[in-house]
Amino acid sequence: MDIFRKISEHRAENERLAWTGTFAEYIEKIRQNPGLSMTAHSRVYQMIASAGIEEENGKRTYKFFEEEIFGLDRAIEKLVEEYFHSAARRLDVRKRILLLMGPVSGGKSTIVTMLKRGLERFSRTEEGAVYAIKGCPMHEEPLHLIPQELRADVEKELGVKIEGNLCPSCQMRLKTEFAGRIEDVLVERVLISEDNRVGIGTFSPSDPKSQDIADLTGSIDFSTITEYGSESDPRAYRFDGELNKANRGLMEFQEMLKCDEKFLWNLLSLTQEGNFKAGRFALISADELIIAHTNESEYKSFISNKKNEALQSRMIVMPIPYNLKVSEEEKIYAKLIKQSDMSHIHIAPHSLRAAAIFSILSRLKETKKQGMDLVKKMRMYDGQEVEGYKEADLKEMQNEYVEEGMSGIDPRYVINRISSALIRQDLQCINALDVLRALKDGLDQHASITKEERERYLNFISVARKEYDELAKKEIQKAFVYSFEESAKTLFDNYLDNIEAYCNWQKIRDPLTGEEMDPDERLMRSIEEQIGISENAKKAFREEILIRMSSYSRKNKKFEYSSHERLREAIEKKLFADLKDIVKITTSTKTPDERQLKRINEVTERLIDEHGYCPVCANELLRYVGSLLNR
């Protein structure tokens, strides 16, 4: 990559985006595109929507969050629909502070950071362009220049809505620099930038004794008092508080409920009326989305204090729980490891999944649904099919506990323990057992967990180990079955022929002799028993497969052995059961003969080429599964 060419292109792009003109020219732009005067809330929603929205089975997925936020689809959908979308339509929701409330390391800060970075990018597009009065310390909307008496007519003509008044600085400049000639006031395009303090403000609480309200609302510039002679002269005031600079965009309150009360008073009128008080001036208009985040214990303490009722009524609280899907949790760990300098160490397949299983189990609550344990619930939450339960059962469980996902093991703890496993000297590869061992060792050093919680977590590590054992067996099973796909397909086709004949009360024709025979009950049961289908349930299971086949046929889709999750599992288990003895002998023999050695080498190559293993973890997996099968 030519670094300096890229820098030159970036500079040229900034120059291309720059625009300066008069207010009269800006009005022509508004006439052509009224969307340029959108509110801050509308800008945030348009930014999210522009990244793409997918709708399936009544659920909406917002692509804007896909790369950084995993497993929080329901929380994100609620956040966008109930707050951002409603606020963008100028409903009363926009007059509320958005408070993201959830456990530590749950993604609250990441969501806010994504919104800030997104706004910066969006303001560089034509759709998200932001225009402001040139020289205004608050980058305010140029339409504020239009006098109140004329606004109704202008709104009607341009198809816009004008809210807010000129800031004290622009009021004075209009008189002194432009002699009241609004049409001559200069307007420029601005790019939202946190670094340049344009359209994004961030306030973080510190020592209440040393923190000044000026951090929010700006302060008097004492060096100019003698020059201008009055504290109420806008030229003697620095409009550089976070609320000033966040105008037209987003204001982040980090750990808002830890703030001193006086810092929150300014938010009362800002949220409800869209203005705040600063210095010896009239109320200053501000158009900004206020977003805060806090944890559950801080929030409970806040709402228990009656003095906070006024502010509480001006909040929309959005719970941001932990992710509850194993496959999505894996993505979180993979993302965090990718960001580190440890990417040269190979992580064996299913290692992160084992850690994810442990984490998710710690966050789930026991359901009252009969026959449903935590492992089955975990699988259903992850989109897997569980015999005897349907989509309606899943929705019922998801609505059973409002607080589910608000407690449990956090991703930071898991990634810290994975890091400790990665950092060991002379290590080329780590596997699931290394990760689970590191998680177990970490519980002894975890000062905040009780003895009961420790026992519970140790049990979850054991469950995660059992789940990994099954995954490891399946992996070897696939590698040992020569031409696995072909073998599975043959068995699958054979099974379908037999159940079709069984359900339709027909005979089946022998492909070699051509004679008609009864369906092979022994074959069908040998497959069904692999996944626990009882004698009483076999007819319903076979009919279900036929219905699924018919559904695929109507949609002109091919029904394959992987099209039905449970049937796929049964086929794989049946193939492995037939080969188990060969696997046991081959993997456990200390001095394999030439034929066994050839098979081991073939399996190892397949694990490396097709399943993502390295030579080290492939050999470890073979030894481990061999020991499992010989128990």
C-alpha cells in the first residue's frame, strides 16, 4: 500500500466535502433536499437505517451493529424501534435521556462508541451532510436565523420544521458583523468528529470537589472581561462545554448515575424543552441525543432516591443484557483475540465454543417448562432443534424472565482466562481442555464469587467439558468416515426410501434383485435410536420428515441430509457407531501397524485440511478421543 497516496486521497476527499456559501445559497439546498435540516435523533436513525435492515419472521436485524455487537438482536431491535425510530419521527420519546442499563462488559459502551463512529462516517456522506453557521461555537442549524414571526410561512414553503433559537454568540455576530442581513450570513458544511469536538460530546464523572459545571455548559473567559466589560457579553464567554459541542449530534454521559446531582439538573430542561442555562444568558437551544450508560446496581440505587423522580421521568431505560447464544459468544471471543498480539498462536476448533458454553450456562435461568434443562434451553436459544419443543416454547422461555442475561460470567473474565492460557511459554496451540482448565483455575482467584456460585460454576465447566467431548467425537467421526458426505448421503437416501414406504403402506424394491420387500425396520430404528426416538415416537418422527420433504419439494429446494438437524445428527452417529471399534483400535494402539498408521495419517490430514486443526491439536484430538472411547 502506498501510504502517502492514501493520505493524499484522504486530504483530497476532505477538500471535496468542504463547502461554504451564504444563507441564501443554503436555503436553495434545503429547497432541493429538506432532509438536510433533520434533527440529531433523525440523523442517528437514518445512519442506522442506511446500513441496511433485514426482516425475517417479523424480526428486524440492523446491519449497522453486526460487526461489533453479537447476540443482542432482540435488545438492539427494541432500542432502535422504541427509541431511535420514534424519536426520529419527533415523538415525545426524543425528549428523554436514553439510559443503557446492563451488566459489566455487556456491550453498552460498544453500542455508544459505534454510534459515535457511525455519525462521523455518516456526516461525510451526502445523505448525512451537516451544515452550520460558519464560526458558531455550537455548529448550529442555519435555519435558526429565521425570525420566529416568519417561521410558519418558511416551514410551509420549504417543507421543514424549525426548532430552536440562535445561540448568544450568533445573535451578536448577526448584529455586529452582518448588520442584521440574514441572507449574507455564511454557512459551511461541518464534519462530525469527536476529536475535533464537533457534534459529539463526552462527559465522564470525576471528583465532585474538583469538577466544574463549566465542563458541561462552558465558562467565562476572564482574560477578555476587561476588553468587553461584561460577563453577559457572548464574546467574553467560552461556549466549549460538552453540551455546547454535542449540538447537532450525540452527547455521551459515561456512568451518568455516578455524577454529582448538580451536573444532572441541566438535563431537566435540555431533555424536555431542548435548551439549557449557561452563564448570564437566556436559555440556549441544543439539538442533541443524550445517551448514558450504567450498571443495574447503580440504577436501582438511583430509582430508590425520591429526589431523582424528576430526572427519572425523563429517561427511557433500555436493558442491555449479556448475549445468550453460544455461537454469538464465540464471535465475541474471536473478535477480542484478533485485536490482540496473540494471533500467531493457533486456537483449536471448538476451544472458544467450550468457553462460550460455560459462559452462557452461567447466564441462563432454570425454566419452569417440564423436561427442559439448562443444556436443552441453551441449545434452543442458539437456534438448534430440541425434540418435543417448538418455536412457541422458545418464545415462552425468552419471555419467562425479564432479568435473564443480566447476571452471570462476563466476557472480560473469560477472555482474561483465555489470555492466561495463550501467554504460556513455548505454546504453539491451545485446545478446549486448556481453556476450560484456565477458567477453572481462575475461579479460585475470583474474589467476588461466593462458595455456592463457585460450586455452580464448576458444575458448568463439567457440562462444557461433556459438550466438548461430544463435539470431539463427532469431529473424529467425520474424519474417520472415508468420503463422509457420500457415505452419509447413501445412508440418508436409504432411510428416506424406507420411511416413505412405511408411511404410505407400500413395499420397497430391492435395487439388486428387483423383488419387493417390507420397509427395513431394523435399519430405520438403528438410525432413530441414535437420537433417542422411542418406539412410540417413531411414527410421528417419520411423518415429520416426510412433511419436511414435501415442504422442500413445493419450494423447489433439495432436501439433503443436513436439511434436518436431528436427522443429520442421527445419520452421523449411526456412521460413527459402525466405525467405533476401528477408531478405538487405531487411536489407542501404541505401536500401530502399517495399515493403522496409514489410517491415522489420513485422518490427521483430513482434520488439518478440512476442519481447521494444526498438526499439534490434530494429534492431541486423536489421543483424547481414543481415551474417551476406551473408558
